[in-house]
Amino acid sequence: MKLFTFILAFLVGYTCFGQERKFDLIIKNAKAFNARTGTLSSNQTILIKDGIIVKVTSNKKNYAAAKTIDAMERLVTPGFVDTHIHPTDIYRSYGPLFEYLPKDSLELYRKRLSDTYLPYGVTSAMIMGHSEKWLSPILDWHNDPQPNYLDIYTVGGALVSNQGRKPYINHVIVNSPSDAKQKVIEHYNLGLRHVKLYWKLRRPEFEAAFKTADSLGMYVYGHVDQGIMFIDSALNIGLRNYEHILTLINSVLYTKNDVENFNSEMQQHYGPGHANGQVERLEMFRFIHDKKPAVLDTLIDKLSGSHATFSTSIHLMGEPFGLTYFSNNLDTSLSAAQLTRCKENFNIFMGYVKQSFDKGIKLRIGTDWPNGGKAIASEQLLLSEYGFTVPAILQISTINGAVALGLDDKYGSIEKGKKADLLIWDKSPFDDYKNFLASKTIIKDGVVFQK
């Protein structure tokens, strides 16, 4: 009887042990990118269970799994993190925007959003502003992550002060500092943990919103330009996360004399009333670069010393001039001489992007563009062409965004306990930077994504 009991206990224990070692997915022989250090490790095995990375090991043991992928020493990276997207950019291409997302079409709208990003390797993204009337379904999507859909987070509506007119659909008006405080608390109680302060927010409301969000442990992001707030002031208030590296220039070109001289140069080179905002913004970089570069250098140093982060949004700056790997919005109104000048100005702009990075400002992918998935590849190519290394570009595309969003416990690196959102590259950008365009096997929540 004792022998029978012993054998039974052994068999039960063996069976349980076998069940514990059974994984949903194993990726073996992977050349894994360590997003924390920017290094590669060969012959890695990634063990995945219930959509989570259980272990990363160089042990050659034969583990049991429902599915095994032999990476054959191909590059494996975390999924990309886009820190600045807008559903309105995608949905507008299908027709007029609805006041409310249609209840009978919510699955379709979620799919349209995911299809813009997930097939290109973007597995998680932050919505940096949408209609408050869309908040309920978007929070439902956030709370119900699925392998075939993009993981999304949201700031709700971006906060703006009252401008005396109907706000843009992605914005929500706060009429006073107390109103700003209340709106932040309202968002917090709904489960939001991120807040965006838009440039139309005046300092009293800006400061009240920031301090309230900060006291609640929320992550705050600011789009600061157009002369209502300045980056220096926002830094003094405590803001560290900024949207669009292109906004640097607005905090150094604002005095009456500079603006008058700049407007004169714009008219000289482009005539009155040129409508392309990228033309004007790039021309601003040239103006400061040529006439008073020290002021921009000083701001970059201050941001670096404050451990600031910026979203990139560089594709949108280059697309009108044919400088990106795809272009849907070429500016055909420019003369040959004007186009040449714009390309020169883009070079100046990208020089400041690289300077900011070299000084220690943390860049994170934030496309802010209708074709966001394609735009990430375009931005990766642009960064390569302007001197960024492949490890740095992969960090900008993954861990930097996850950290800035306070989500690096889930995303951004291949580590135990993280979500199994992974990319297996057919060709490696470490061999040729143009391989940022290479096909990838996309693993989302531990499941191979079917495009």
C-alpha cells in the first residue's frame, strides 16, 4: 500500500511538473535585442505563457510548448511603442467624423485603428487627444486587450483654455484653474493615468492641471508652442514630457523684433500667406540657426539637464518635400528653388534633433500622422540617415516610449514579466539600415499576428 501511494504521488507530481513546463509559445535561437543596454544576445530562447514572457535564457534545454518558432539567429526586438497618435487622423479618411462612435460599428472602428499600426510592428500606442464623447468605447478597448488589436492608452481630450469658439474635436475646454483641476480629477476617477496639456492652455490652467495630475501620480505631456506658454516656463512648473521636437523653435523665436524680421524673410522667399506649416516651421529653425543659435543651444542644454523627453514627429516635417520613404502630401506649390531651400532647412532641423539626442534628451517615437505604422518606418530611416545608430533607433522605438509613458513594466523590452509583444525580423537593420522596412513576424500577446 505504501509503495502504491508513493508511485501515485510521484506520477501526480511528475504530471503537474510537466504541466508547469508547458508553454504556449517558444522562440528559440533568437538574436535578442536588449532595449535597456542596446546590445544583442545570440542563441536566446524566449518562453511565453498566457501572453507574458516567462523567461529569457541561453539554456539549450528542450522545453515543451504548444508552438515553437525557430528564429534561426534572426533579430528579435520588442514591439514598437508609438507615444502620439490620434484616431481622428485615421477615421477622417473614411468620411466625416461622428460626434459619437457608432455603437453598431465599434469593432470596425477598433480594427481600423489597429490595422493602421499593428501590421507594421506597433503593438502599443498612446492616444494624445480625442473627443470626450469617444471616451467610453476607447476605455473599453483599453480594458480588453486582444492579440489581434493594438494595445491603446489615452489622455482623453487634450486640455485647452477657452478661446471663445468651439474647440477642435480632440480638445476639451477648461475655463479656469479650478475647472482644470476638476477635469483632471474626473479623468483620474475614470481610470486615466495620462494627461495632455495643449498649447492653447493658458498658464493658470496649465499650472493647476499639471500640479493636480502630478499629485495624483499621473503622467503629464505638453504640446508647448504658439506663444501662450513657453518651454522654459513649463520646465519651471515641472513638466518633463514634451510633444514634437519641432516645437523647440517656438520657445526661442517670439520677440517682436525677431518675429518681424522672420516674417520679412518668409515673404521674401515664399511670398505672402504660404499655407504650409512645415515650410514656416523649418524656416524658423534656419532663422535661429543663422542669427542667434546660442538661444536654442541654451534651451536644449536646459532640457537635457531636466531629463526631458520629446516625441519625434519628424516624418510629418519631411513628407511635403519628398524626403520620406512614402509621401501622400507633397507640396506641389513650391518652386524648384523653394523646394531646395526647404530641404536645406530640414537638414538644419534634423541637426538640432541629433544635437538634442546627443545632449541627453530622451527621444521617443510619436508619429502624430494618419499613416502612423508606415510613418514609424519612415522615421527610423530618417534617423539612420542623420547619424543615429541602429541600437539608439530601436530604443527610441521601444523602451524610451514605454518609460516616458510609465508603462515599462509591461512594454518596451524583452524581459521576464513583460507582455509578449515581439518582432522577428526577416532582415536585420544591423546589417543595412534600409532593413527597417523588412518584413517581420509580429507576436502580440504571445500569439502570431495574422496580417
